[in-house]
Amino acid sequence: MKFNRKKYDYLIVGAGPYGSIFAHEAAKRGKRSLIIERRSHIGGNMYTHKEHGINVHDYGAHIFHTDNKVVWDYVNQFTEFNNYINQVVANYNGELYNLPFNMNTFYQMWGVKTPKEAAAKIEEQKAKAGISGRPKNLEEQAISLIGTDIYEKLIKGYTEKQWGRKATELPSFIIRRLPVRYTFDNNYFNHRYQGVPVDGYTALFDKMLDSDLIDVETGVDFFSHKEVFLEEFPKIVYTGMIDQFFDYAFGELEYRSVRFESETLKSDNAQGNAVINYTDAKTPFTRVMEWRHFDKKADEGYTILTKEFPQNWDRTKEAYYPVNDEKNSKLFKKYKEETKKYPNVIFGGRLGNYQYYDMDQVFGVALKAVEKEFKDFTMDQK
């Protein structure tokens, strides 16, 4: 069996953002790429499909947000973004709160009306919990930022469901992703640029990969013919799990997986918001998305809701989130060292680099890889 039938310059494993960006930039330089994708579609976890006029995100909500103007300008050449602003509501046993943590949250929780009152309440609870010095885990980090009440109601249950372990066993950096602000501002992100594509993410990838120098084959598993691929192709861009590439030689890295359940309802507005987080420990899902609220497009009388159920990962499931704790970070370093034995393989993306990237960060590291591979490109220009 021969795969490199067209004298491809690159084999790209995975049709997600990292691999697609690399293929696009290689084609601009006259380089030919074959993309193989195990799934039946392009776009990776950013894949969307249209149903009842609604852009449904098949792998959970993807809101593009960034402060990186180079990345924002880059992605905008492939699509038009709407002005969607993510404003999340938290449901704790029927009590509703605004997220991220802001003056609306503090008022709903404590009845405080000024930033001074809110800050004093947080300091009081932080002191009572005995939190001082550098936080050693997520629980200490959360309490030091927003106090015990908000931690117990809006963080603890949700986070422990999402990661499948106690908050005291999770690294503190995870919670630092969320803004805490002393204004009445419900914008979930602090970033300057934000939105979702008006035509969905799949259309973005269709345009990115629209080149005679790029071929895409879906339903192809790299590991079914790994040695043949390595022998035939001069260079490989690999975006799958790094530990799987090395046949789990040092053991499995830990990941979290997610199961999605969607339902179509005869309604124009079922839950009143695009995203509602369920932050208690007993509700088995973490959040519910109502897709028509993301881009205000839908056939009249229809809405689609998707629930997210976090679950343990095993080799039969999709790996969504690397667990970047100390144990796994040490194991990743062993695999990273092994990549030096494969100078013709570029390891990239969330799974290839075992990093919990946001979308804009994946675009950024992909462009950095392009910068390294093609000397005519820098991150200071498109």
C-alpha cells in the first residue's frame, strides 16, 4: 500500500486548527500536503453543522476570544465573526447567578452593592478559611480570589465534575483562567476580540483548506499504517496524543473526555441564555448550551440544546482536556524528550503538546510552527 502517491511534502495527522493552518500556509508556499483525519469530518473539535437553521457546535461551545491581533486578523480572513458576547448564567440548585465573578454575582450572593463591600466580604471569608501565602491548589486559589461562599456554590461542584477529582488535588492555575472583576460586567472573557463565525466553524475550515495542493482523507487512522507513513513522507505534522505516538511506552497521560446529549425542542427560547452552568455536585452534566442564542439564527419554532457530561477518558473515548498536574507534566517531559528521535515530525496542538490551549492559543502556536518551518513568515505579519 502506498500513500504518498502525489509526492506530498507533508503528511498532516489531524484536520483540526493546527494541522489545517499548517497545510494552508504550506500551500501558499507551493508545498503539497495530505491531511488524514480519523474522524469523518474536518475542523477537529471546532466542527459545526447546521440543523433547523442553527449552527450546532458538535463538541461543545467554541467562542473565539483573544487579545492577539495577529491571530484575530488571521482567522478573520477565512470567515466573518458576529458580535456574540459570552454571558454565562450559573444554576446552583435552582439559584441563578451571573458569571464570571463580578458585582452582579456578589450582589446576588451577599447583597453587597459596592466594590468596597464585596472586597471586604471576600477578605473576611479568605481570612476565616486561613488562606495565606501562595495557593497550593485550586481550592485555595479560588477562596483567595472570591471567598468561600462563591467557591462552594459556583466552583467546587462544577470543577470536580469537570475534572473528576477533588479541587484540593487540582493545580491552582486552572481557576486563574476565569476573570474576577469589581464591576457590573457579565462578559465572560476579558479579551478585546470575541465572537463566533456567522456561517459556523466548518465553513472556516472549508475555506482554509480550499487549495489544489491540499488533499484531505477522512476516516483514516494514522496508527493503522504508522510505519508506512513515517517511511513514505519526508515530513509529518502530528496533532494526536503524544503518548499514543510512542505506543504509551512510559504509560498513559491522563485526559478528560466529554459526552454530549442534544435534543431538539419546539420552542423559540427554551432556557433564555446561550450557556447555563450547573454548578452543584449532583447534577451529572456541567452545562447546557442553547445554540440559537449564539448567532440569533434558527428556523422559527425550533431550538436545540446540548448537555455536557464530563467523563473519565480511556482509549475508546475522545481525549478533550489534558490533565496538567505535576505527575502528568513529568510524564509528558519524558515523551517530549523522545520527540528528538523524530526530527522530521512536528508535534503540535492541544494533544501533541499536551497543553490546555484555548482556540486562539492553538492558532498562535500553529503560526509559530509555520514561522519556524518557513523562514519567510513571522508572527509580526500575515
